[in-house]
Amino acid sequence: MPVLTRPRRREQSVARQVLVLQLIAVLVLVVTALALATYDARTDIRASARDEAVSVARAVARAPVVHEAIDTGDPTSLLQPFAESVRVDTGVDFVVIMDRDRTRWSHPSVEQLGKKFIGNLGGALEGEVYTEEYVGTLGPSIRAIVPVFATGAPGATGATGATGSNAAAPVVALVAVGITLTQLDDLLVDEFWDIVVAALAVLLVGIVGAGLIAQRLRRQTHGMGEREITRMYEYYNAVLHAVREGLLLIDLEGRVQLVNDEARRLLSLPDDVVGRSLDDLGLPPALVQAASGERGADEVYVTGDHVLVASSSAAFWDGKEVGAVVTLRDHTELQAVTGELDTVRGLTESLRAQTHEAANRLHTVVSLIEMGRPDDAVDFVTDELKVAQMLTDRVVGAVGDPVVAALLLGKSAEAAERGISLTVTGELPASFDVGSPRDLVTVLGNLVDNAIDAVAGSAEKRIVVHLEGSPTHARLVVGDSGPGLTPEEAAHALERGWTTKADAGDLHGVGLALVSQVARRLGGGVTIGRSDLGGAELVVVLGEQP
């Protein structure tokens, strides 16, 4: 029976999670701000009510009618209507004028007249202003108790501080003014709704802002969740560093955004390459141009120590170009092997030509013998052997390495077949120990091939190869009788892709760049000048100068 598995639930995108977190954060901030604003408004309202109660009580205590009423036998008859008019005009909840023994002379409730004042007096009897929050006959209230000083006393018409006193003036009565907390709560409710409206406006702005941020983040993360992004980064990073090819990701402004280990090795890139422009990395100009602009596949470039095959293609996302991907393959060893293979092929072609020539000579010898002239046949064969042996002896004597000697012999045979005189002079010691035979094959093979091509259309076809050196130094000179190079051509001859051949194609323009690379790697260089034969002369120095 097949086992049914629950389809894996897609995780929420990072944008959605950030949106939820932002909404929660905005809501918490708005609620906290609302609570703090409400508390602050409550504190301000109560402080304002306390100041108002003190101000009203002081004004009543200084009123002349209060002092006139105290001197009469019935203070209530004058003070009750006065206190009520003040209460109505000022909006407070009660104005109580009392005797020193707390007996009320005025009160909003007539039933409370003549009764004792309920609450604390603090230091009012000593001439101080006292405020408190107390539950009296009208309920909880904020009240202020202010002393009334005797007529003519310094404090009777002058004001004392909020907590000050006037001990020299006798206190003849007290004034209590209060505002109930119910009234203050009503004021707080009115302000609360204004605060709520402001909080809702802030919340709305926060929600809209969070939505815009989430929308932008969704576009940037392509709607993926954090685990998907993490997995993608881990997998891509593993693949990036595991591939054998060098990879470079370039943005539209020509800056490196991603590079793997192989690309760092092949291009000798610094550790801080990410974010830097290709122009600042010291790469060959042709490679920089191909990576940042022109798109191509399998183009050969010569760097300091490597022969690279580079491919560049545009990178797209949602139909929009976002940069370029450059792949690099190391063909240094392959190029060297290819050079050796070309040498072997050249030797093979030379052997074919010599086989054909040997057949002709053999037929000549046989014909001389059949004609009864054996002495002439012997002389003919002897002369041919002397010429071949002299060439072999001269080449082998000049070059101790058999691979390089074979290369020059093959090139001599190829040149002879094409009617070109190739002369080898000088000597390279057998103890020469700079580089490898492969390096010499690369240098001499490319120089001689270029010389053969250069003299192909000349009336006089001559090439001179001169070798000289020591165990740690070599100077290889190849001159020809061709048209030579102008100063402008000589300035670009060592660049990758440069050639004088009109129909060269993509496979030419690499030889001299390889020669220059080998020379630099072995501590030398290449110089281009004019040969005594009238054509170009290339001087390659390998190893340390003596």
C-alpha cells in the first residue's frame, strides 16, 4: 500500500515575516506611546487642577467680603452666596470658608453648613498653603487649604508662596477650594480621544510604511523564506567553490560581485576583490573589455602565468540584464602540449617530405647504377649524406637538449621544403637549467613559425636563429628577411590577439603572447627590433642576466 506523505508546507516569505514583526513593533510602540501620553495628560491635568485650586483659594482669602463677614455675628449669610458665585464662575466643585475650628461658613450643599470640615489642614493654621487629594463629602477631590490672615496684618493683602508661611500674621479663618476627580476624569477622557486619534494616525502611517518596506523586501528576496535563502546560499556557495572552472560575476557597472577560489588562483586576485572594478585589478585589457562589455565564448587570453579560455555571457533576471557571468578555464598545460603536438606534426610533415625526397634520390642512385656508373652513384650519395650530417651536427652541437634539437631539425626541413634558408648559429650549453624543454619549444617554435610566415612572400627567404647563454641564462635571437614591423606594430606585437595575418581567425595572435609569458615567468623579457637581414628580429632573454 503506498504511503501518503503530507505535502511540505511552504514557509512564509521573509518579506511577510518582516511585515508581521514590523506591525507588531508599530502596534507595541503606539500602545506604549498612548499609555505614556495618557499618563502624562493625567499628571498635567491634576497638577493644573492643584494650581487652580490654590489660585482660587488665595483670591477668596484676600477678598474684602471675607474679612467683613468674619467681623459680623453671622458670617454664613455673606459668605455662602459669595462662595457659590466664585465656585460657579471658576468652575471648581466647592469653595468652603471655615473658622479655625473647622466650622463651615460656606458649602455647595446647604446641609453641610455649620458642620465640621472633613480632611487635613496641614500647616494652614500656621499660615501655610496645604494641598492634598482626599475623599470628602463630595467624593475624591484635589483640594487646597489657604489661611485667611487678620485685617491689617501683613499677610491679609500680600501673597505668600505656595508652601510659604507668614507666622507674624494671625490666622482668623481658612479657605478650602477643591476640584473633584470625576471632573478631572472627564477632562482626561476628552484629551484621551484626541490622543487616540493621533495614535491611530501614527499607527496608520506605520502600517503603510511597513507595507512599503515589505513590498520592496519581497522584490529583493523574490518571495523566499529565510530557510530557502539560507539553503540557496549554502548550496550555491558550495557549488561555486567546488567547480573546477573559474567563475566571476560582474554587475552592470563592471564591479566584481562574486568570485570563486579557482578564479582567484587563475587571475591572482586579491582578497578584497569583491566590490572592486575590473579596471583596478591589473587584468589584461582585452579580458576586462570582454568581461564588462563584449560577450563571447571560448576566447583565449594570456595572463601572467596562465593561458586562459574565457567565456562571457549576460545574466538576466525577469527579462532584465543584471550583469555578466565569466567562466575561466586553465589551458596552460593544454597549450604547451598543443605546442609539442604541433612540433611533432611538423616533424611528421618533414619526414614525409624527406621520404619523398629520399625516394627521388634512391631512384637517381638506382638509375646511375643501371647506367653502369656506380662511381657517380657513390659520389652522389656521399654528398647528400655530408649535407644532412652537417645540418644535424650543427643543430645538435648548438643545442644539447634532444627535444629542442629535434624541433630545430624539423623546422629546418620545413623551411627547406618551402625554399627558405634557415641557419642556426651559436650554442646553448647542455647544462642550461632555466625552465624546461617545453618552455624552449614554446619560445623557439613560435618564433621560427612567425619568421617562416614572414618571409613567405619575400624575394630573399632567409632566417637566422642565434643561440647563446650559460647554465643560468639564455639569449635566443630569431631574425628574418621579411618586411619587418613598424614601431606601432612592434608596440602591440606581444598582445593577445594581435597579428599581421589578414585571414588569421581566432586561433592566431597567441604565439608571441605565449613567448612573452614564458620569458616573464623565467625572469626575462622580449625585445623586438630590426634584423641585419632587413626584417624583424626578436630577442628573448631567459633567466638571470649574467
